[in-house]
Amino acid sequence: MIWSKSPPIAALALAMVLAMPAAARPADVLEPVMAGEFALQAGDFAQAAGHYLRAAEGSRDPGLAERAARIALLAGQPGPAAAAISRWRELSPGSLPAAAASIQLALDLGDADAAFAEAVILMDPDLPMGFPVLLSALGDARDTRATVARKVLRTLYEHDHMPATLGGWLAVAGLARRLEDRPLAERLVVEGVERFPEDPRALLLEAARLREQGRDEAAREQLAGLGDPAALAPELRRAAARQYALLGDRVAAAATLGHGPQDEDSLRQRARWLIADGDRKALAGLYAEIAGLAEVPSPERRLLLGLLAESLLRWPEAEAWYSSVPRGPGHDQAMLRRAGAEGRLGRLDEALATLHELQVDQAADGEYIRDAYLLEAELLERRDRGDDALATLARALEIFERDPSLLYARAMLHERAGRIDDALADLQLLLDDNPDSHQALNAYGYALAVHREAWAEALPYLERALELSPGSGAILDSVGWVHFKLGRRDSALELLRQAWAARRDPEIAAHLGEVLWQAGERAEARKIWRAGLRLDPDNPSLKQALESHAP
């Protein structure tokens, strides 16, 4: 015979009974407890509930009554559940779990009035732990019980049985959302903000609401009302920073998040915002702050310092930080960016050696290996070594067959070299595998338009690209320019204005200026062309436009 390592059910039941005070374990308790456990083992919850209810009625132990109640609820036995809960509350007056069980029973029975009566008790301000119990009890409701729970929640609101803090109102609003009562949830948030206007969370919620309405300045005033970010709780400070970022003020977002203790997440998020914004003064401040921290920088922080140095065009420092990242997380990215820094420093051979090392590293992430080939081709093309760049991409495509990034890069290399048939062939391969690639659709349509002057043929590709990525400045520019060539000047002007608003780019400036000139808006056309030249002083299209349309 093989003995089990687990104690038998009967032994467990006996241990439960023996653990009771002597006065609470009359002789007739052991038998129903053991019978209840055996019924549970057999999966007969209804029988188990009956046995445990009998044990609870013969005992002074509230634990037996609680177990009887929970088993009866699980078995869907409202009569035994009600009796067990009654016994439980008799033995443990004021028990919050017993109140939660009563709510569950009322939800099972569809009795909203009984559930509401229990909920009112749990909402009593003098019972601080009652509110979380209520949220849990109602929040667990599903299917038909959720309908009753929604009614209970609305009745609590209509009879003003609500928490005395904004946090409580927001918790109830969250419960309403979980119960799929969105109108009530929205009403609770709005009214909660009105009732507690000085609460920082109210200011944040109002700022978010105003921002969503397009009232950015009013939203900023609400955020300013928060006062010193250092005095805010960390979660509120993070929320305020996020609102500034959503308003487009990444510098203010980073400054707000910069108050209080910093960790890797906050430093990384501040860097992301400032790198995206390009504010060199703020970037330099963050770089000095992180570099000046006393502890030895972790590999993750060295990578972050490299990114900041790169954003400040401090290429020697960036290369040094990237070189210091040891093997492990972040090493592949550091290798790739180190090669980019070496290329910026004019050390092409070293950059290529770094990339080749990454390309043959069997432990490296495949995406970074692929990107190493992309960067190698880019560095070679910059040095007018287009054939070598083409060979690099060909090698890469032998490893990463039909990879969309590699195909797109090779197509653009062909396009810049004037090999339009080859460019279109690569883009067609890409579209065969990825028909909804807005980038490839735009490139294919633009190549047809500009290099083949097939304006009408190009338009469906470009319009599909715009449908997939409606906010893209590059695609808006392509569609707008084709509209202009097809004689649709009004729509062309509207599209090109949107493109310029979305993306300040010299090519967009050249196109928009030309359409403005043809529309008779000549002063504005010159203004746009000059703005484009400030972005790229050597742009030939813009230079030619200003020279040919001189006053």
C-alpha cells in the first residue's frame, strides 16, 4: 500500500473541529463536518451545504456558518444560504464578509431592495472598511446579477448615499463602468468634480475634459491650479505630466515629472518627451542631471545617457556611453547606435566593423541584426557608395527574405539612383505581402506620379495610403500634389496646407508654395518657400522656385 503525502479529508475535518474551543464543539459537530467534506470531495455542493449548515447550527463557531453560507451560494441554494448567513451574523455581529454574502444572495435572488439595504449599511462613514467590501461585492456581479447591481448603484446615487471624498466618487464611477453603466459613470465623474473642486484629482479630470473639447488654454489653467508639482502625490504628478504631454507641451510634462524622487521609468519618460520635443536646453539639463547622479550607472541608464548625448549632437560622448553598455539587455541597441555615432564622427571603417560584429552575433535580437544591415547601407550611400549599399541590402534579404523594411530601403535606394523600374518592382513585392502598407502605397504612387507622370494611375495608391494613415504629412503632400497636377487646385491647396501643418518639410514647402503661386497667393507662396529654405538651405527645388518667381 502506498501512503499519500496529503492528510485524508477526514483528518482535515477532524483537525478543524478539534481547533474549536471545547464549548464550541459538541459531539454532533464532527459528523456533519466530515460528511460535508466528503460531499465536497464528490462535487455535491448542495449536500455539502446542508451538512455544514447542520454543523453551524450545532456550534458556536462562525467559521462553520461562513463555510456553510459560501458553499450554499456556490451551489445556488438560496434557502440554506439565507439560513447560514443568518447564523453567521448571529455568531459574528457586524461581520463585513457576512454583509457581502448577504448582498451576493440578494443579487442571486434579483432582490434589489435587499441588496440596497445592505449597501446603505456598508456606505456608513463610521464604517470605513465597509465601502471597499461593497465595491467588491457589487463588482463581482455578472450576467443577470449585474443588472440588479446596476440598479443598486443607481439607487445609492439617487438617494445620496455616496462617499464624502472625490476618490470615493471616482471609485463608484469605476464600479459603474465595470457594470457597463457608462452614463452613470460619466455623471458621477462630472458631479464629483463639481462637488470637490479643490481636490487635485478634480483639477486633473477637468483639465482632461477641457483638453478633449479642444480648450487647451483652459486646460492649462486647471493644471496650473495644482500648484507646486513637488507637493503632489507621485501618481497625481505622473497624471499631471501626462496631461501636459497630451496638450503638446512635452517640456512642461518632463519638468512636472522631474519633481520628487526619480527612478528609471521617470528618467526614461522625461528623456522620451524631451528628445521628441528637441528642446536643447531642457535636454542638456536632463543629461547633466542623470550623468551627475552619484551611483554607478546601470546598463539601462548608460544607454539612456547615450541617447541624450546623441540628441545633443555630442557624438564622442554618445559613442563612449554606448561602448560602455555590457552584454545583456540593451547591448544590441547600444551596438547599433554606437555604429551610428561612429559614422557621424567620420569613422566609417569603425562603424562598419561594429555593424559587422552585430550582424554575426548569434545571440543578438534578429530585429537589431536586420537594422544593422539597414544602417550599413545608409552609411555607405552617404559616402556615395551606392553599389556597396545595394550589395549590403541584397545580403540582408538573403537572410531576411522579403522583409518589408529591407525591401522598402532597397526601393528607395533604387529610386534615388534613378532606377525607377527596380524601385517599383521592390515596392510591388512589398505590397504583395503587405497590401495595407501605407508607406509602400505612398512610395509606389509617388514614384508613378513624379517619375512616370502617371498622375491618374498613381492617385488610387495614394488615396488608399491616406485612408490608412489620414494624418501623415508625407501622404497628404503626395495626394495634394497629384490633385494639383490633375487640375484640382482647390482640393490640392487644402491637402497641402494640411500636410504643411502636420509636417514641416522642404518638399512640402516647395509643393505648397507652387500651388499658392498658381492661385495668386504670391506673397504667401514666397513666405512658405523661405520657411522651407530655413529647414534645408541647400534644397534645389526651393532655391529654383524663389529665383524663378522673384518679385
